[in-house]
Amino acid sequence: MTTGTKKTGATHKSGFAAIVGRPNAGKSTLVNRLVGQKVAIVTSKPQTTRNRIQGIVTRENAQVVLIDTPGLHDAKTALNKQMMREVAAALEGIDVLLLMVDASAAVLKSGFASTNPETRPHVDSLLIDKSKRFAGKTILVLNKIDKLPRQKLAPLLDAFGKAHEFAAIVPISAMKGEGCDGLMDEVMKLLPAGEPYFPEDQITDQPERFLASEIVREKAIELTYHEVPHALAVTVEKWEETPKLLRIEMTLTVERASQKKILIGRNGDMMKKIGTHARKELEEILSTRIYLGLFVKVAENWRENPMAVRELDWHAQMEGLGQDDTE
């Protein structure tokens, strides 16, 4: 998928920056904000992101390839283990690590919101350890500062600054855009000199069909609340482009018949609603009329099946098609 314009200059910098953090820290929201267009789905449910997703930001004299990763968590199922492998793979060969922390959670977990002067902000040891293991430069990104009283920010900066020597600590609100330009400036300072890795108008490496399946999954998660999110997988079965219409057919896979019933809804109402919401957004993104056909099937305990989990990776899906239609 491509868009935008790149300017050239005497010294060009380019490199890769992976965003790592706990579930719901705001990683996908930040990627979308910096890219300027939706390339990663966002919901209020933890562990929404399952694959590495690259968002490409091209600025004057610099190109930053942002890698969105699944949230760090204890991996028990085959799906969870695959997600953590995605995080490990994202850290290979990158130039900058962006360690993202939900600032509001760091305060609340510690009880720092209280009036007790001895209370200190919660410093996530797992995240700090991830940073210490990374050989390159790390920027700490304190997200959701719009939810934090200003007087709580300074002690938070101090606590994390003492926990590890970061190249920079940048408070931001990915949702509102506050501090995001400054974050990009800090990232670009740390990039090596080099030519762009991607064409000037490309904003992601993922195929349009994968983004389409993710948007359908996003709408299903939003509309069914807590009933099916982690048990839901969406795969593209058919993708036919014509001059006037794009025909897409997808299968939504769940683990139980009860979940299938929820997705379909009474008289198919829920499935129609999911399809309508997804189709409207896809038509805006892809700038074409779309026919979207959705079907639901049950595959018991698919999250425990490594082969089924691998099929969720768009790289594997493209291998199955025998082509790479990344645009």
C-alpha cells in the first residue's frame, strides 16, 4: 500500500525501529499516528496485534520503518507463543528500540495516585530487562500522558530514568498526537546514514488482503465485546479485482459453536453489521467499491494448533497463493 511524497537532501538517514510494550500500551495507535494512515488495527482488547506490521514513515532526508509488535505477555497457547516469536523476530536487525509504557497504568499500579510521598511509580521490570538485552539504543516512550495529572509526570520520568540509561525519554499521547513529532525527531537522530528501504510513497509492507482481513477482525472484536476476540481468526478466501468492483470473501474462524452463534447474531444481524462497518472502511482505504462476503466456521481449539496459527501469518498466506501482491 502506498501514498505520500518524499523529499530528498544531501544526507539521508534510514533504519528500522521496533515498538515493544505490554498489551494495550498504544503501540498500534502510535504506528497509525506516525504513518498518517491506518496500517494496524486498534481495539480496546489486549493482544489485538498478532503479527509484525511495518509502517513506513518518509520524511525529508529520512525514512523510518516502524515495526508494530504484539504486546508482551505470558505465552501459553500456540497462538501466544507465535506472538512472542513475532516480538523476538522484530528485534533482529533493528536500529532503534522504542519501549512503550502506559504512563497512566504505571502510576495506578504503584498507588502513586495516592498522597503518600513514599510511593513511587511502577517500573515494569520485564520491559526494562528487554531494553537491557538490546544492544542498540532504546527510547522510552511514555504514552497516554493525556490521562495523567501533570504533577505525576516528573516523578515517573525520574523513576524510569534511574532504572535504565535510555537514549531519550519521550512523553506522548499517541491518541491525540501530543509529543509524536518530537518522538520522530529523536528516532531519526539515532538512525544510520543510508538510502530508503522502500519507495517514497509506500506506507506499509503488508498486502492489502491482510489489512482487509484485519479490519474485519477489528470490527468483529468491537461489536462482540468480550465474547469472541481471542478465539477469532479471519482469512481471505477470494480476492477478485475488476475495473468497477473488488470482490472479497473471508472466513471467520472461531473455536466453539456458541461463538459462531454470537458472530452471526439473530437472523444474521451481527454478521451484517460487521460486514457493513468493515466494507465502508475498506472502501475508504482502497478507494473502490467492494463486495464483501463473510462466512463463519468452527475449528475447535485452533489456537492450540501450531499449523493453524501459522496460517494467520500473512507471509504464510502469500506463500500459499504463490505470489506477493504487496502494494
